Amino acid sequence: ANRALEGDLAQLRRELGQYAQAISDLEECNAQSYGKISELEEENDKLKRDLGQLRRAMSQSARESRGPGEHIALESRELKAPISQLGVSYKEL
């Protein structure tokens, strides 16, 4: 009976060791996953900052590209008034 009990205890110790190893492996995997998640979050934050900078640059570029066009349109409107007045004056002549 004593040998059977010792055999059972040895079996339980082996199982306990296997469970302890499984827990250790899971904790290591969890730590690696946490590290990877942290890296991905940092990369995501960097990408968001880069996207924000790109959007601001595009917005600035769009404003700058509209500037000359708006300036030309304004000059065109300013020139139309004297030209139309000249047309009226010519007809009066």
C-alpha cells in the first residue's frame, strides 16, 4: 500500500511540475504579448501623428494652391468692370 501511495505521489508531483511549467510558459507568452501590444500601440500613435502632419500639410498646400487662383479671379473681376465701362463709353462715342 505504501508503494502505491508513493507511486501516486510521484505521479501527482510530475503533473504538478507539468502544470507549473504550463503556467510559467503562459506567463512568458503573456509578457511577450503585452510587449508586442505596447510596441503596436506606440507605432499606432506614431502613425496617427504622421497622418495628422500629412493632413495639415495637404490642407496648407490646398490653401496655397487656391491662393493664386483666387487672386487671378479677383483681378479678372476687377478688370471686367473697367472693360465694360469702356464698352459703354465706346458705344456712346
